[in-house]
Amino acid sequence: MLKKLFPTLGRFRFTVQIIMLFVTVYGGALLGTYTVDRISQALPSLSCAFDKQTGDHCILIVNQHQLHHRVGEALAKAQEVTLKVFIPTLMSVGVFFMFFFFLNKAFCGWVCPLGTVQELLNKIGRRLKRPLHQFTPGNVGRVRPVKWLMLLVLVLGLPLLAGMGVASNELGDPFCQVCPSRLATTLLTADTEQIALRTGTGINMFLGALGNAMFGFIIIAALAVRQPFCRICPLLSWNALFQRLSPMRLVKVESHEKCEKCGVCEKACPMDIHEIGTEFGKKAFHEDCTLCGRCAEYCPDDGVIQIKFFGIKLFGSSREYYKNRVKQESPEGMPKKRVIKIAVAMPDVNNG
Amino acid sequence: MKRKQLLLAILLAITSAPAVASESAPSATESMAVMAHSGHDHAAMMGMGKPTSWTTYPTLKVKSSGESRERMVSTVVPQNIVAANVDAYSNNLKDENAHRQLPLEMAGAKLDKPATGGFQMLTAREEVGEAVRVASTVYYFGERGAKNPTAMLMQQKNELEIIPQPYPREHSRYRANEEWKFLVRFNGQPLANQKLAFESQNGSQSEWVTDAQGVATVRIPDDFNQDGAQKPAGGHDHGMRRGADFVLVTELADSGKTYLTAFNASYGADAFDQRNLAMGLGFTLLGMVSALPLLRQRKQAEKKAAEVDAGKTEKDEV
């Protein structure tokens, strides 16, 4: 039954993504006004607090507010920085980690509403036969540090400085002001408030204009580039800090005896992580990995790439699975026309 | 308790005797209104009901300052009402702090954050003769995993009640030009066709009527000055959005008693205040246009796409 419903890991992940898109964008409307207060308020994905119907919101807004209103203000007043000040921040991180522990960076690849929206747009781009721009190892190396810069400056630095009175008060939540998920999720609830530019001050206007322009760029770029914003998302770097502390892992064999370095996994990776094809062992589980599992799906060698939880294999690459998978979709995400015919004639592709 | 409240009311009435002498049974509202214009505020000195300038109806003002930056302690100040204490209802009905009576001090009643945090319903009650007056409001203590407050809000606390349906959750608030629902009940039963008076700090007044289910849909007025002279809303708005207070009031006479209940809260300016939709869309379009070159089919890309489509990259397919 389950195999018929979810013949591939990709189908299963897509179903989870759609369910989570509804929970994170419309969860409050579906499950009750106060749902957001009850789940975590520290979700490891870009679920937006400005969406009035969200079921839960991401940890980054909490971090910015705590650094702005608690830590920064306490430091500025030269008060004794007690546990009273830091406990709420530690609590947020603790709650975040309770979630993160079980899914690790799968929050990016399976839960994040902005990730799902970008992936859907890229599927549309493939259908429309738009070109697919993949990052070369050189290009991807230049982009990777941006996510750390976003985390340090927009999520941690400026809110802290605003709390200390060094930076303007309007810089209390600068990342939220430029976050494309704020616009994507609120527009999905037919709320146009957030896309309207804030004109109160010059800083408001500058950040708003930057955020709107970036949002516009991303929704068009996603048609031709896989996960364009994920590459610079501060939550990707934030999650990377905790990546090794979760028992949910992407595991690749330690030597190249089994791996033929064919490079198909690299082509399948939506984050263009070349290390998955060239490295082995721990190095293959890169900080940019969103645990989407596509590399394991498209690895043609048995047991080379696996997703494990506490050492237990949840999914592993296999030649048979690969053969069926490429009949439906190319590693780059291009759908195969004949798949439609196969699906009509033989719904269970795994059983031939 | 009632005797104590009565004594306090008599004491207040004595202190303001010259002003209210002509009234046979002065209501506390009138007493407070009079005191608001006198230079000597006995009620405020006793911490029992500071007058407000924008309304004569009873309200509860929750103030946060100093230590309460950590949001652990707040002060509840009854305004235009003579109450012995403030009743605080926690959203966790099974908690030992589910219902607390907070004693009034000079500055007001200290409201500690209960372990469960979340939404707190606050009420203050005054009984003078056959007149019962109630002030009520909702206060939120930031708390992860706080219980859903719906059951607490629906719990009967006084005879005549105004219950928000729902109260805005965290990161949300009442705002101008929005419609919000309020249930009006008497002894736990919804009151159909019951009138509600609305007053705002910015001077708006309006009247609303409940439907057959006892629910009134109130439209929050857009009454902020264009010059932005009003105070900032504070909170998570980082001082950039404006805010003011409003009060909803309903009155009822039953079995020789008169009941007046008020519910007050703050509201913000319109969602699009200090926002420009056209400019927002303009910058979004600018971003979209700048990404358009990525969608152009180049010859090389076309060739590659054709290769991909033909499945040449799949080494073991055939």
C-alpha cells in the first residue's frame, strides 16, 4: 500500500513537503489561532511569524528579538548579565535543538515552506524547458560564505548592536525584513501587507526594497536555478552549526572501492554539492546538505549513500531503485515524457 | 469582599462629596470622571482607580517597565473603577494559579508571570449598591508551548462578560480597519441584540449590536492622525508603528441590578500605514526582471537540455 502511494523517496518527500507547506503557511487557520504558541516558536525552517495563519514560526525571528531586546539591552545598561537574561535565549536554542535532533537538516529539505516553493518553481521551469544553471565547484565556493555572513550580520550582529543602542532600533530584525519567506508565505495567504514597502524611515525602506527585489529575483531565478535562496539562507548555516549533533545523517562509504565516482549524485544534488561525488565518509555530508536524499536516490551503486538515524538505515542507494528512478526523472530534475505513459499503464513502477 | 468594596466606595464618595452631592446614588464612573478633573486624585493615591482622560468607562492598563523587560512582572492599573483587587485567570485551568486575586498597591496590582505563561485574562469588579461594574482585558506573557487560552477565555468570570473571539495571538494585534468578533454573555448565556459602545483613545465612538449568537463584529476605526503624532505601539514593532487604546462597553439591567462590563485593549494603525504597495510591487518586479536573463535559452544550454532529455547522462539506463 505504502509502496504504491510512495514508489520513490522523492514522491514521499514531495508529499511531506506539501503537507508541511500547509502546516507552516495555513496551520493556524486549520488547527486554531493559537497553534503557533504551542508547537515550538523555534522551528528550524523558514516558517514566517508575519504569516498570521502560520502553524509555527522559525527560530531566526526569536534570535533577533532576544539579541535585540534582552542581551543587547542588558549589555548596554551594563547590568549584571544573569541567567535571567540568557535563559530565554538558551531555551529557544534548546527547543530548536529538540526538533533538530530528530530531523537534522531535513527541516530544510522536507519542511521549509520557502524550500518547497522554490522546488515547485523549478519543476515548473523544467516543464517549460527553461535552461538549468548549475553551479561549478568554483562558483559554489564563492557563494557558500554568504550564508555565514547573513547569519553573523543580519541575525546575530545587527540585532545585538540595535539592543545595545549602537545601531538603529529599526535594525532589530533585519533578516526578517529581507527574508523572502516572509513575502512568499504571506502572499500564499492572500495577505499583501508584507509585500507593501515600509516607508516609515530610510532604513525601513532600504531593507524593504532589498527584500522585495530579492524575492522577485528568487521566484524567477528558481525557474532556472535549483534552490537559489537556500544557498545563502542563514538558517542553512545556523543548522550547519548543529549538523554533527544529530543522529540523523547522510552517510557515504569511507572508501572509493564501491563508488565509481560517476558524478550522477552531484548532478542530482539541488545544492550543487560536489563533495558528495568526490569525497567519502564524513566529508561527503557537507554543511550545505539539506538531507533531501536525491543523491541516495540517484546513486547507481548499492549501499554507497545512505540516510541513517542512530546508525539504522532509513534509505540507501541501490542499482534497482536508480534504474526505476531515472525512468521518471533525470538527475537534474527533468521529467521524462514516457513516465506518464508508464504511470498510466503500470502505477507500481517498482514492481515493473 | 463586597463589604470591603462598599467601604472603599463610600470612602471615595466622601472624598469627592462636593462634586457628587447632587446625585442621589453616584456611580463610580461619575465619581472617577469628576476626580479626573480635580487636582487631587485620592483614588490614584490609594491605587484603586486612576482616571483616564479619554474615557470614563472602567479599564485595566498593564504597564511594563524596569525589571519587567524580562517580562516576568507587570503592573495592572485599574482606571475609572474602584476595585479591591484584580482577578487574574491563567490559560492553564488546572494550574494552582488558574485564578489569582492580585492585591492593589499604590502603583497597581503586581502581575507575576505564572509558570505556564501565555495569555492572562484580567478583571476588576466594583459593586456599589445595585450597580456592578467590571473592567477586563487580556495580557500576554511570551511563553513557548503555552496552553490554548480559548477555554480560559470562555470560563465564566462575571455575570455580564465581553469575550474576544479570538484574542489576537502573539505577533498579531487589533489593527485599524480590521473586523474582530466579541461574544457578549450574561450568566453564561449569549445575549442577542445586545448593544456595545466603542470608544477609542483617538476619540472615535461607535455602537455595535450582537447577532443571534451573541457575537458582535466590531470594525476597529482608522482614527490615527496622518502626521503620526500618536505614540508608537512599542513591543515588537521596534517603535515604528503607532498604537492607541480602545474600550468596548455593554450594559444590562436584570433583577433590580445594573451591570456594566468593559473590555479594553490596544490597537495599531492600519496594516498599510507607512507602507506603499505600489513601491513594494515595483521593487519586486525589478528583482524579477533582473532574473529574466537566467531564463533565456542559450544554444549551449539548449544542447545540454536536449542531452539531458534524451537521457544521455544516465549511465545504466539501457
